[in-house]
Amino acid sequence: MFDGIYFRIVSSKIEKIFYNISEMIKEFFIKMFNLFINLTNYYKQEKTKPIMINLNSKIPGAPNFKYKEFIKSDTAIRKGIDNTPTEEHWKNIEKLAVNVLQPARKALGRIRITSGYRSKKLNKAIKGSKRSLHCFGYAVDMEPLRVGVSLLDLLEWIYNNCEFRELIAEFFDQNGWVHCGYVEERNEKQLKLKDKNHNYEKVSLDYIKNLYK
């Protein structure tokens, strides 16, 4: 009889101990999970937070270009719009400069960026596409400055010598610009044409050359 009572008491205490241990373990994992969520959210916020750097600095690997060239916008200045990229967008800009603009600059001479990065507010202000690569630091519009180098020359050189996601001849009949988008691991080398008769249609290089040579 007493053995049975003693056994029940011991069993009850052991059960209580295991219950307390399980609750402590559960509480520990809940705290760890919440910590993970908080750190993840913090990282996301930092990653999407605009970051100002020394705009007069030359881009590593693209010494002929400075950071400020990629964010300059008369519309942003006039309307007081913050056009500061996030850390991730700065990295995209650097890759674009290193893999496309610097090689083209070395081959063809000076290049002017006419439109680079666009914050969401700036893109909305100029009524740009919501899916524009400009909004992620992936794309620029540009024109050559060396005498004797045409928009077609710039387009053709990039097409033959660089990786890119999209390369667009825009309004060449109106002294337009070359649009180039570079997205690492997603460079499909799409060549497109935009003018009064073409609305970002995929075309061949020969087709464009026949129009604008």
C-alpha cells in the first residue's frame, strides 16, 4: 500500500519536472524564433533603406564613372524628390558600370548618362513604367560624347561585346539615347526598338542598322 502511494508521489514529481522542462524548452524556442524574425525584419529594413555615399567617389572597377552620375535628375531636384538608392541598388549600379559602361567607355570614349537610377517617387513623377529596371539600379539611358561616335555605334558595340538583359534603341531618329539594362544571371540579350513606328519591339541588330546607318 505504502509502496503504491510512494510510487504515485514520485511519478507525480517526475511528471511535473518533465513538464517544467518541456515548458522551458518551448519558451526558449519561441524566444529564438522571435529573435530570428526581428533580425530578419531589421535586415530587410536596412537593405531597403536609402544609403548616401560619397557621390564624388569613382566606382571601383569603373574609374571613369562617379556615383553621382547615376542618380542625377533635374526632375528630382526641381520637385524636391529624394533619389538616393538603397544598398542593394547601389550594388546593382556598380555591376552595371563595371560590366557595361566602363568597357564601352574604354572602347568608344566619353559617355554621358542621361537617365540612371530612379526612386519610386521619381519614377512616378516622370510617369515611368512600374517595372522599369531604372528603379532597381539595373539600367541607364546614355549617349556617346566622342565626335564621330554615333548612337548606333554605341548600341552595336555593347551588343557585340557585353552581357545585358535589354538593349534598346530609343528614338534614334530624334537624337535619342541607348537604354541598357544589366541584371546579373538574368541577362537575356534582348534587343529592342522604340520610335514612332516601333513600341519596344524585339528586333535584330541588322534591322536597326538598316534603319539608322
